[in-house]
Amino acid sequence: MTGGVICLLVLAASWLAPEAVMRAWLAATFVWTSVPMAALMLLMMMRLIPGAWNIEMMIATEAGCLLVPVAALAFVPILLGLRSLYPWVDQEQQTAFRAIYLSAPFFIGRTVLWFGILYGLTILLIRRRTWSVPVSCFGLIAFTLGGTVVTTDWLMTLDPDFRSSGFGLYALSAQACIALSGIAIMVLVSSGSQIRSPSVLGGLLLTAVLLWAYFSYMQYIVIWSSDFPPLVRWYLERAQGFWGGVLWVFALIHGVAALLLILPPILRRPGILLALAYAILAGKVLECAWLVLPAGGQEAGLLACALFLLAVVGLGGIFVSVWSMAFDLRIVERLPKGVRRERYAGAS
């Protein structure tokens, strides 16, 4: 309830500052929609690759996938406020391809189709478990291709002159870090010291952080070495002043987390793993603000930053509440039918 009220207050501020609200809402939405998107990718990998991660993470990951409808609803204000967010909406494009691709109807259509694909894959994987292998094989290919396109649409087109072939993979790696951090928190909080293989969670977190570091660094090196002003300008806008400080903060968080996750004693301590998962998630929140708020050379003032924090808290309250309910449901559905009837009878 509280999260919904906060979200309504943030959106109501669009009457006074539509651009600041839409930028803040997009950044916060990208944080939380990363959970179901990347959780679906992880679920498809789990169905194809057996191992201890299935035992520790399967229920939390399936519950995360069920957040797809919530993610789609969270994106509705962005589709309604495209004109306040993306500069290309009212611009005449130089080529026929850009005129078609950078058009509001096509953008909305791609986004709606993407959420429809995510929801369809989720239903097939959870309700039709015997189809897991073919659905996962097809889904991973579709997810990688579609995910790079859609994340490019949502974030890169904030700066129509910026283009990078590696941006989509960089964005997907950031989403994987967010989802894995959230899943690790869900598993560690619910299991506590009873978790059987904490090193599995730690190893996956380390892998996600290193993969993110690779894609982000490679994109930076390729763009900076090109010395092409429209591309280099994208980094310059985010490397000076306040946003330069934000960059160093989340880079330091990820670096320290990676160094600690290498140590075997850390991997055996659920309490420390939980703290590192929270830290990585906080770093990703800062990174999403760094990606979106200063986009297009616009000065992201105190209002936009405050609205972003409120939107993150509000949407976070909604997503965490629904995720917890879905987590409990997935546990109940795994119980024997007799026990399940007793559980429902006791609840009623």
C-alpha cells in the first residue's frame, strides 16, 4: 500500500516537472523490471544446466519470473509520457529507417510485444515443465536478441546520436546483477543459516559482477578509442562533477564486492554474502541513475534525483511484496496435495 502511494505521488508530480518525473521513473523502472527479465533468463539456464543452483535458487527465480505483469504495468507511464522523455518523438529523422524505427507507435509496439514474449515464456516454463528444454533453447536465443533491442530502445535512444553495438549486452549484464542480487537476498533471508550451499550464490554473484565489468569496460574502450565526438560525449557527460563521483562510487562497490567474493571464507558465510548482495544491488541502483538521469546532456537536478529515490522505494515496495507472495505460492505448489489442502484450510 505504501509503495503504491509513493508511486502515485511521484507520477502526480509530472504536472509540474514532466521531464524530471519521466527520467526518474524510467531509471527506477529499469531497476525493478530487471528482476523478472533476468530471472527468466536464469530460469531457462537452470532448466538446461543441472546443478546445486537449482536446489538453492529455483523457487525464488520462478517467483521472480512471475513479476512480468507487474513490470509491464510499471512501464505504462513511460509509454504514455514518451514525448517528455525521448527527444526523437518530435524530431524529423534523417533517414527512412530512423523515421520508422524512432517512432512512438513502433516503440510502443516493440515494448508490448516484448512483455508478451516474456509472459508467454514464463507460463510455458512454469506450467509446462515437460517442455522446458525446447522452450529454454528457443527462449535464450530470443531473450538475448530481444533483450538487447529493447534495452537499447529504453536507454540508448535517450541520446539519439549515441550508438554502441555493445550497449545491449552491457545493459543485460547489469540486469543480471540486479536479478541475482535480489534472488540471493530472497534466498538468504528466507533460509538464513539453513542454506546448504552458500558458495553457489557467492560464485554466481561473482560471475555476474565480472561479466558486467567486462561488458562495461569493453564498451568504454571501444568508444573512447574511436575518438568520435557524439559517442565520447556520452561518457564525458557522466564523468564530470556529481555524476563522476557517482561513477566512482558504484565502480568501487562492485570492485570491493568482487575481491571479497573471491575469498573462500566469505563464500561460506551467509551473513556476509547477504551484505554483499545488498551492496551490489545498491551499486546497481546508482548505476541506473547514472545511465538515465544525465542523458541527452540534460542537467539532472536535485528534483530528478529525489524523485528517482522515491520511485525506487515505491516500486521496490510493490515488487518485493508481490515477489514475496509469489515465493510463498511456489513453495505451497511444491507441497504434496494433502499437505497443500491442509495449508489452504488453515489459511482460510
